Amino acid sequence: MCVYCDLWGDGMIWYLNPKNYPRHMYTLPKKDIAPKAAGGEADPAGYINAERSLVDALEKGPEEFEATLKLLRDGMDLMQGSVGGWMGQAVPLRDAEKMVEIASPKGLIACICRHHMLGREERTRPEMTCMGLGVGMLKWERWPERYKGGVYWVSTEEAKEWLRDLDKKGFMHSLMMFGPRFIGGICNCDYPVCDALAMRLDFGFNMLKGHHVAVVDYDLCNGCGICAQRCQFGALKMGVTQDKANIDQMRCFGCGLCETGCPRGAISLVERAKLPALQEVW
Amino acid sequence: MVDKSQLKIPRPIPVDLTKLPLKLPKIEIDYSKCTVPFWCKKCLQVCPQVVFQVYCKQLVKLRESDPREPGVYQVIAVRRDKCNVCNKCIDVCPEDAITITY
Amino acid sequence: MATNSEKEAKDTAYSLFVAPRPYSFELSAEMLELLRKEFDPPIIITKLAEAVAGKKEAEIDAVAEKILGKYGEEWMKKTLQLGEEYPDRTYEMLKEAADQTGELVFPQVLQRFIEIAYLSTQQFRVLPIVENWAHRLVYKVTNCYTFKTLQEKCGSDVAGLLPCRHACLTLCRTGWEGLNLDAMVKMEATMMKDGYCQFAIDRV
């Protein structure tokens, strides 16, 4: 059980607990207080500048770097209600499918990371690689610049189909949190275009590992190598000696891409909690 | 309610602290030349290390910003730590706005 | 390299979203005021206080069920009517999404009307929704204005019987019936035991 399960799980995996999804639709304005002036939104460059300062700190020395990292993690906790700067978590396809059964409404949107990192625009439904969850999405027209391309509403079945399609292509699924107890989206990522993954792998915050790790059944594996192309984390390679897939479970994020890609069903996901030495490896 | 101070919060640091400080390339962008980066996006797409990021400087309520309008978007070299000074971005920039020193 | 004609084609096909009118995503203040005028808790609780004056404990609940049950029904009927007459952009988008997906009447459309009903008559600014998904809508009422008024006008003994629950329960029932849904409502927490009321609507 991860830190968010301890905090908000109520005994279950936290992202399968319906209490952790967006909830109320309306907030009445405060009486006696004038509405916020236009442009009251957070500085759009805020997060990018924080990342930049982290990179700058690499030039200054270990103390400065650690202090900047702490500042960034604490800042995210303050702004987003996260804990330790953990905004997201890797989620295997099977759990992502359960998540779309819980979350409503669901809308396909453009990926903000691909927008920032590649200048990529996703303006039509087949291009869209991100899914927003919950009632806040109904108000997307407030900030159309963020959504560039709008929202395509999907039913639970359509959402699952869309997830399976992206899984086939090799995107890893993750959830994103926007505020405490508030799962706001399912991302489909790849390094280094996904900012959350890049921050995790390079600097150690933003995306937690998932609740599973992958294991190979050596009797079933025929060494075809498809899984090795799908691993985003350098955790899975072809073991040359045995001519079979080899997984470094310390590195495995439990995204399950190797499992869904294996044509022979030779890879399965086991719960992290069942492997004593991996229980605390997040 | 769970006591937050009792939580086991993972705090890995994948950076090798013993190797700091690092020497990183300096990447400068002349914003008087680079005015419509989201419309051009050549440096963003050519960089093998995804060093650059582009963002909209001013979000406006109820209206999408026009990337063809000068000054609406800005490109920043965020991940200088990953830059290998291949200079592809300099070659591809139509405005000669990028300089890299190492 | 894109040729000039390709560039022009990209240019002309590029359309930017601009809201066709200044959208409001919030509930209409006028609608909330209309509902408050008619269903302000002190009005109905005064009526209840007169009706239960001098009655025995056993009779109070039956009287409350009749008076507050009717109140709850009218409260939701009017909410359903005014909620349609005063749409906000959030609701328009919700209806669009519901049309596109064939889902969302439960829970979100029902949730909207329940939020309106409480926000118009209570003193809080947010109705805490605990769960809202395809099979279940759960919400909480803390710092209930109706309960407070009840305590003031009828005393703690009558308030302790929680006669006001009939209003909330019929409110929920009228809500899903008005939207042609089938559901069940259960009280998962009560003011007396937990310090707040929690209503769980399960779709059947």
C-alpha cells in the first residue's frame, strides 16, 4: 500500500476508492468579498520556472540542489495537496479500466506535456492522448487555452476502448492528481515527452510507481522481444544468455505494458505488497 | 484521520550528488527574434533530448490564444542538463535566435 | 519543409475557440433567491412547530412525515423546474456530455439539482459530495440550517427525533423520479449520532 493508500485508501487501493474523485459541481461565491479580478490564475510559467531552477541548481552543488528539490516538493504539496511532491502514479491497464468505471464524467483532451515539450497539438479525437475525469471538466471553456482542441465526452465503454488502443500503441498509463483526494485525469505517457515521468526518473518526484511488478514465466517466454520494446523504464531487457525476457523488478514501475504486449501471456503482474523487499520501493 | 508525520513518504534522489556541481551548456534565446515559437516549433521538434518547453504567457478566460500572434507564447530551454550541444536547434531556427555556449 | 500552399492550408484550417457569449458557469443568483424565498427552512419549521405542539412523541413522526414530506416534494419539484429555466454553462455542457455518452443523468444531472436544492436553502457554500459515480451518489449535510431552526423552534427533544429527515428523503426520491430514474435512498449517518447527515442514493 502506497502513501496515498495509507492516507486516503480506507483499506483499499486509493485510486479504486470512489471518494478520491472530483465531487461537487458548484461553489457559491463568498458573500461580502468582491470576485477575483481577471487573470487571477496561477502564473502559467510557475511550474516550468521551478523545473528550470532545479536544473540551474545542478550547476551550484549538492546542498543547493537538495534545497531546491525540497522547495519544489513542498511547493507542490502546498499548491496541489500532494504529499512529498507525488502528483501521479503508474497504473496498469486493468486498473485504468476500473478507474473509468468510477470516474464520471470522462472527456478526452489534449496532453499538456506534449503541448509544452513538443509544441504538439491534439485537436481531433483520434489525436487526443489524455483523459480528464470529473465534474470540473464541464467548465473547460473557462480556460480554453489549457484545453486547446476542446473535450470529447466518452462513455465508460468508449473510454476503455480508447485506453486499450493507446496501450496497444505502447503508451504507459498513469493517474494525475489535482488537489488532495482528487484524481483528475488518466495520462498516457512516454519518456521524455511526459514531464511527470521525466521528473520522476531524473529527479525523483511527481510519479509514484504502481501497485504491481511484472514477472516472467520462463516456460512460456519464447524470447520474441516484443516486451523489451514496450518498457519505458529500462527495467526489461532480453536476457541474452537465456534468450528470454529479463525484468529488473527494482526498476519496474508496474505499468503492465509488457504484460499486455506479450502474445503468449508469459508475463503477469503480481502485487508489490506480496514481495517483501519491494513493498517500500515506490 | 491519518497522522501525516507518521507516513512513509518516498523521497528518492536519482541524481548523483557527489558529481555536483555539473557543468551545463548555457542556452540563450533572443526573444526579440523568436516571437511565434508555438507556430514555428522547429526547435521543439528537432531536439532529441527534449530540452525546450513552450508555454502560453497569458491565459485568457473564455478565449484560446493565437499562436500566430507575436509574443503570446515563449520557448524556454528548461532541461539544459540533457543538452548534448548537437546544435541542431541552432541549425533549424529560422530566426537565428538560439545561442549555446559550453 | 512545408511548401507555401501547405502552410496556407494549415493557416486557414486553424480555428481558435472563442466563447460565443460571456458564459457563466455558476448557479444563477436569481434562481437561488426564488427558491430560498419559497423554501427557507424557518417557514416550514414554524408550520411544523404549530402542528406538533402538545403532541406525543409517537405522533410527531407521522405529522412530520406528512408536512415535511410534502415540503420535500415541492422543494425538489420547484428545483427541477427552476433548474431547467435558469441553466448555467456547466449544465449546458453536462447535457451535451450526457447526450454524447448516453450516461451521466445518474449521477451528475441528479447531483446538480440536489446541489441547487441545498445551496438555495442552507447557509453553506458547497454541498459536500462524498461519492458520485455510475451506481452511487452520496452526499453529506453538515451544519444543517433546517436542523438548527428545528432545535430553536421545537426544542432539542423534537429535533432529536430528526423529523426533518423526511424532507431530505422525499427530496431525493422526487429528484430521481423527476429524471425518470430508479433508485433507493438510505441514511448512512445521522445528525444525532454522527454530527452530520449522510444520504446515499443507489441506482437500481
